[in-house]
Amino acid sequence: MHRTRSLTAPSALLFGSLAVTGTVLIGAASRTPADEPVLALMRVVETRTFDVSVPDAGEDMMFMSSQQPGLRLLFSLKLPKGVHVMSLQQPAKVVATDSAGTDLSKIEPGFRDELEYVDLEHDFKDNDDLNQITLQLATSARKAETFDVSAPFTATVFTGTKPVPVTLTGEWIPLPADIADIKDKMRIKAADDGIAIEPSSLETWLEKIEIQIADDQVVESNGWFSDGATITYMFDELPKERPLKATLTVRTGVKTLPLTIDLKKQALP
């Protein structure tokens, strides 16, 4: 059983720098330079869960929820025009306590058995580069009224794209070394079930993949799956003939954006 409470936050603004190194300032909107990102707290949601045993319900009976119990903070991230988010890197350390002294950094591991504090909820490229980022914390004490949190993390952003044409066969062929800042050897091939690429970390550098199915017709991938090492892009229609012409749209102008979530005496829902 779940109980969820939410609080719409006032305009708490956090500012960052696009430099690889730098500090994050806290201040009023009127002091924000136009070319600096703005991280603003929008909502605080708290979910509590408790299990109720059902006698003779059967050993295989299981209740599951996609929402982890605890505090979930929703932020909007306004980036300078033309800057888009590629990925988020998890904080090296999160310091978070409520007014009752509860350590809110003790969250449950995620799908990969790793602590996943921050997540990119949405990336609205057509809405002034407005993104939504969430921060997951543990459940607060019932008697607590406020909480503090400090969570420095980084976002990888890009400012443009470029086409990289490739001619594919059924064998692995190397990709140009300058398309991504990845140390592992990058390669691609046309597989029976799609376009296979290694390593799988190259996915964050790719905006899209298109294949040519006729002289005047191209189709874009409709999704992908990965086994951890290889990522395979799927298509509604994949010609059997080889060679196969494809175009990778690769993200460029990649930079690291340091950000810090730093809230003091933030009210609980």
C-alpha cells in the first residue's frame, strides 16, 4: 500500500557553469546571466509504503511499484539556447538529513544494483531547452518538518550534430575515432535484427540512425536494445541486401556541465 504526499516548491533557483570546472551559485532570478543554466526546484513528493500480509494468498503473490518509497524532488533545468542534455552522471556523494536527524542519502539500489540519485525525466528540445531532473532520497521521519540536501553532479551536454555516412556489410567495420570521446574501439555492422554498434556507451553520442531503403527513401530507427556490450538499433523495415547505406547523426560540441543541488530547511510535504 502506498501513501504519497506532494509539495509544490517556491521558485528555488540554482545556477551552474558550463565550464568543465567551476562553482554553482545560489541566488535570485534577476542575477542569472542569460547564458547560464538554471536549475529550479518545482515539486517535492514523498511516498511511503507498508506491506500488509495476506494469509493463504499464495507464495507467488507479489505487489510491485515502479516508484521507490522516499522523497522525490523534481527540478526544471533551463539551458542556454542550443544546448541539450546527453546524460547525467551520478553524484559521488550525497549529504541529506531531515530535521529529525534521519539520513536521507540511504536509498535502495536501482536496476543495475547501483545508487541512482539523479535521473533525466524529460528533455524538451522544442521548449527553450527545458529539461526535468529528479533527485531520489530516502523516506523522512514522520516528525520531521524540513530537510537539507547537498548533491553535486554533472550533466554531459551537446550543442550540435553532424552526419556520418557509413556503408554496412554483415561484418564489423570500424567507426571514425573522432565521433565520440570513447577509449574503446568503436565498430558497426548490419545484423539480421538491426544495426549493431559497439561499445554500447556510444548510444549517448548518437542522435539517430537512418538507413536507405530506396534511392529516394530513408527510414529512422524506431528503438534499440542492448545486451550490455552491444547496442542494436531496430527498424520496421531492414533490407536484406548488402551493402547497406546508413547515416549516423552524431552529437557534437560535447561539454561537461557541473551542477549542485543545495537546499537548506526545505519544507517536507
